[in-house]
Amino acid sequence: MEKTVAFQKNARNIFFHILTRCNLRCKHCYVNPKEHGKETLQARTIQWWLKELAHSRKKTNLIFIGGEPTLHPKLPSLIRAARKAGYSSITVDTNGFFFNQILEKVSPNELDYFSVGLDGSCKEVNDRIRGKGSYDKCVSGIETALKKGFKTSLIYTVSRWNINDLKNMPNLLKTMGIDRLFIQVVGIRGRSAQGSGDNLQLTRKQWGSRVPRIAARAAQMGIHVIYPKVFLNRAEPFECAGLVAENYFIFPNGRVYQCPVCEDFPLHSFAFKKGKLIEQPPINEKDLFQLSIPEGCVMNKLIQPGNLDYDKHGKPKYKIACCLLKEELKP
Ligand code: SF4
Ligand code: SF4
């Protein structure tokens, strides 16, 4: 059954980039070391910030992310520290190389999910985007994780390079025994904003004619699917998560954003200074969240307008939803 997941008013999501370093060079990578720093945060600092961001009353989900978070040698102890600090769920978003013997050093009951990025059902599609050899390495990593009893989901970032292959993913997941699929839409930031950015973006037709149908088929096969709404009809209500939800995207240089689309700019609404989370003075992303435009998301119009379309009167034919608004299909 399909439903749009309303922004959860009482849930908080913390996306903690503990480093920006990665062994891969994916073509759509959104990490931008110039804006996000190049350092690997010390475990002590991460633990301190985790305590600052924990909440005693609100359910808080933590996602360790990078770069490649398993390159951080202290990730196992950080997972334990997060559990102790009261985080309700802990996920590690990884490219599936599983460095530092992470699969040996944590147990399945210490972690809610490994979410693994794979952008094709075969080497030809995936490796063109994520690099030679990455498909084999990632699939073998997932198989090992599943054998060891870790809950494992898959993240597929859809762009013009791999939209035709999305239809093959439900079968691959079924064969591998993965029961949760996140479909993401490519964002024009980080590496994809440098150079051929617009060539990756999907039109409303490309997205609408394939993604919901393939997601529905996957759900019928027993897979839990989550994908972004992306396009809204003119009559559908628009909400900016920055105003109605609590999401924090933390980077090694101490910047804390509430909107991932703002991450290429020094527009963060908070920053860690001497271990404390400090509000940033205007102008920052919070000032943009307040703006109301007929195209929907203001940041989308500013930095990735290639997905907009107008009628002959100059009115937008549809709106772009907040990138954090998701559709969910449960089997
Ligand atoms: S998208 Fe993820 S796996 Fe790919 S280069 Fe960027 S951080 Fe690494
Ligand atoms: S993506 Fe757009 S709508 Fe969503 S939080 Fe950012 S600015 Fe707001």
C-alpha cells in the first residue's frame, strides 16, 4: 500500500558525516570537501556531538554516513556509544566495501541497518557510475553481511544513466534476500554539479512513468520501498521540511544543515563551536525556508532548475516537492 510519509513531527533524524574521505569516486557523489572539510573526526568529538544532539523525549534516528563511514577505524565503538546515548535507531550508509572488518567487529543486534549504495543491477550499469570493480565488491559485501544476520537495505540513486535499469532491481533484491529498497533521485550538487550536472536530471515524465510502477512491483514481491515524491501537481500542498520537521546533516568541519540541497553553500543554520551547537546568524537556509514560490522548493529553483517546466503563460506546470518528502510502499 502506497502512502506519502508525512514529515514526522516528533521524530528527529541525524545524518552524521563522520568523514568525507571515500575509496570510490561516484559520478553523482554529493560530498564536497571544499564546503564540508576533509578531516576524519576524532571519536571523542563524534561522541561529544552525539551527546549534544541526543534528545530525551523525541525518538531520534541516527545515520552514520560519509564519505565512506566504515573507513573510520572507531565506527564499532561509535555505534555502541550512540546506543548508550539513547538513539532509537542506528543505520550505517555504506558503499558495501565494509572496511576495517566492521562485519566482524559489530553484531547484528547492535545495528538496525546497513544501507548499501548500488546503482545498477549489473556491472555494466553500476560500474559506469560508481567505478570499475565496485559492483562485484559491493554484492559480495552484501552477501557476507546478510549471512552474518545483519539487516541490509539497498540505496539506488536514479539518474539518466541508470533509469532504464531500475526495472531489474526488484528481481536482484529478491535473489539476494534484501527486503528494503530506497530509491533516491540524483541531486545536482557535489560532483554532479561540476560539469555535466543537468544531463543527469530526470524529467517528470521519465520519473513518473517508471519509478512509481517499479516501486509498486517491488512491493508486490515483498520488498519495502521508499522513494522521494519529487513532483507535485499544482493542487497538491507543498511543505518545506526545514519548517515542519527535524533533520540535521552534520559535517566534519562542524557545519550543521537542515536541508541537504543547501549543502554546497555556507548556508548552514547551525555550527558546532567548542562542542556546542550554535545557531548561525542570517542569512542562512532558515531564511530561504520561509519563501513561498509557485515552483515549490526554493532551493531546487535556485540550484537545479533543469527539472522545472512552464506553460505558455509562464506558470509552472507542477511543483517540486521537498526532497525529504517520501512515498512509502509496504508489502
Ligand atoms: S557517493 Fe558515497 S560511495 Fe560514492 S564516492 Fe560519494 S561517498 Fe563514496
Ligand atoms: S529541499 Fe527545499 S523544501 Fe526541502 S528543506 Fe530544502 S529548501 Fe525546504
